[in-house]
Amino acid sequence: MELRTVIFFLVLYVGIRLYQTRRNSSAPIMSHGKVVNIDNDVIFKALTSSGPTVIDFYATWCGPCKAVAPKIGELSEKYTNVRFVQVDVDKMRAVAQQYNVTAMPTFVFLKDGQELSEKRVRGADIRALEAGIQAISA
């Protein structure tokens, strides 16, 4: 009887863990609009090397990141000449460190691969974000 109980709870535990894993899959839950979610260094370099680009450094556990994601999607559809890229800081730690990201969300503005350092936005400040987008899209 005890062996059956142990097996039952073991199967129940494994089933719950599988359910949680699938429910919290690694799909880009933050993507909206024409925002590209990046999880590869080579693709990141290719997409950010030319033209105006907004990099959204986010984390899946970050509340403000989730709250601002729909607005970023709207901005990506409004400013079609600007490329919008999302980087999950937990998956792309090296890229986040390269750009000295210490808070989420952080928005970095690039023009032809060069960062406009005076236009970096930390936090979910939509007005500052849109001003930065306007600066690189001009």
C-alpha cells in the first residue's frame, strides 16, 4: 500500500511539473506588433547593425515590461522605418552586459549599429521612449 501511495504522488508531482513547464513555455510572451524577439547573438548583430533600431531589454518576470509591451507593439506599427528588437536579459546575458543593462525595461536606441547614448530610456516611460524613436527615425 505504501509503494502505491509513493508512486501515486510521484506521478502526480511529475504531471504538475510538466503542466507548469508547458504553461510557462519559452515563447516570447512580450511580443506585440512588429517587434522581433531575439535569442541568438548572430541574429542580434545582424538586425542591429544597420538602420534605426530600438532594443527593448526585458525580463519575463518583470511587471512593468509586461505592462508596456502592448504600447511598444503600437509604436512598432506606427514607426515602420524603425526596427524594434526585444532581448530577454535572462536568455541573452552577454548582450545585456555589453549594453550595461541594470534595470528592466531598458530601451537602447541605435542608428546604423551605433548607440545614441543620450537617448537611453530606463523604465516604462512611454513619452521618453517615443521621443527617442522620433530622434532615430528622423
